[in-house]
Amino acid sequence: MTLRDNAKRLRSEMTEAEMRLWYYLRGHRFLGLKFKRQKPLGPYIVDFVCLECRLIIELDGSKHQQQVEQDRVRDRHFQQRGFRVLRFWNHEMLAETEAVLEAIRLAVDPLPSPLP
């Protein structure tokens, strides 16, 4: 199976947390930015990416507790290529959606929103 085929399969088998985040990111809904999901980048497939902002968002399930070093290597790979990587646990996305979205907003636009 090619990386592209695997990405296509992952798009059709998204977790509940991925589906929730995708609801907010898709269709330029999040600050007018274009995000892609399950996108092959180099030797990896990233959960979500905004190429314009050079931002990668990963949602991790319990299997990532056993692959901390692999994730570190992967993150370093992208950082060396100018990407910023944000990682959240699936349960964070489900239980603290607004906090996750705010962390993403701050990564994209670190300036505070102007007061009305």
C-alpha cells in the first residue's frame, strides 16, 4: 500500500476526535485558513496541516504512549523543514475543544484579539 493509499484510508477511518477537529478546520472555517487532513508529507502522513502557516496538528490516541521517541523523531523531521507541530491527546479534543482551538489559534496568530 502506498503512502497516498494509506492516507486515503485514514481519511475514511477518522477517529471521533479527528472528526470533531476537522469540523472546525475544514472549508476555511478556522480563521480563513486552508487545512488538509491525513496529508502525506515526506515519509509521513500528518493528521492535519496548514501549508500556508507551516503548522501540523497531530491528535494522539493511547498508542502514542508507547511511541514517544518515534513521535519525537517525526516532530524533529518537520521542525527541521520549518513546520511547527502541535500535539493533542484525543481526549483533550473531545473534552476541551475550546482550549484546543485556542491553542491552535495562538500558534497561528500569537497576537491577542483586539477588544470590541
